Amino acid sequence: MMAEAEFSEGSTKLFWILLVVFFFAASLGYTFASSNPDTSSQFVEQLFEGFKFIDFSNPIEVFGIIFLNNTAKSLISLISGFFFGIFPFFFVFVNGYLIGMVAFIKGSEVGFLTILLALLPHGILEIPAVILASAYGMKLGGLFYQKVFKGEQVDIANALRFFLKKFLKIVVPILFAAALIETFITPAIVFYLNRFILV
């Protein structure tokens, strides 16, 4: 039977692999958008249509939606790793691709420096947190594979509890901090940039 310490073995390697996947996908999304700006612009606008229900004048509501949305999606990515880690991989890839598309389209509209400063302050926390949760999911999928196809003595229920504890102790606090930054700090940075620098 595996000890708890063995559950996380290889998680760091999976994190770095997924980080590379994310930036590779982002570069593909950016390249596609630059080659197909009209199609991409329509897609990005449809994407943003889904956020129209948010009252952006209410920062508490904005913070709550950002935090709960990111936490829920990260948790789903972790738990769905049961299916041999397939979903967490594609979750990271698709999100990277979409961010690449959005970066080009919105950067073309408002300036790439503005987009960089709108994404970087919270993204430097949010992206690694989401990828870490996905790495846990892929590791969970690997353990499930070992149990089902190799007949190894793996306590999947205990492994899931282990990764959920990690999720609550590490991922959730980082996502909380990232949501705070995205809600209260990023808008101030963008406002300062537009008001005093890009004039």
C-alpha cells in the first residue's frame, strides 16, 4: 500500500510539464488570432458575452465570482483526473489557447502593454495555482491507471483525500489572493497606466 508521501511523487514534474503546455497553447492561440483576426475577434466577443451578468460596479460581487469560478474549475480539473489525467491536460491546454487569443485581440484594441499589466499581477498567482490543481489531477489519474491496469495496491480514496487537502491548503489560498488582486489592484494599475502614461 502506498504511503501518503508517495502520492505526490512526480507532481512537481507534472506541474512543469503542464506549465510548458499552457504557454505553448497560449502561443498557438496568439498565432491563430493574429492570422485570423476577424474570426478570433467574433469568438472572443462571444466569450465575453458570458460575463455580462456581472455587476462590475460591485467589487465584492466581482471578487466572489472570480474566486468561486476559478476554485470550482480547478477543483473539477483535479477530481476529473480520475479519467487517466486526460481532462486536466486539455483543461490547461484550452485555457492557455484562449488566453493567447484574448491577449492578441484585446491587445490590438487597447494596447499590448495594457493587456500585459491587466493579466500579469493576478496571473502570476492564478495560472500556477490552476496548473498545480491540474497536476494533482493528472497524478491522481496516474495512480488510478496503476491500480486498474498494473494491479498495484493504491488506495484511491486516500489519494483523493490527500490531494483535496493539498488543494485546500495551497491552491485555494493562492486563488483567493489572485482574485483580490484581479478585483482591487489590477483595475487601479490599468487606470493609472491609461491616465498618466498612455496619454
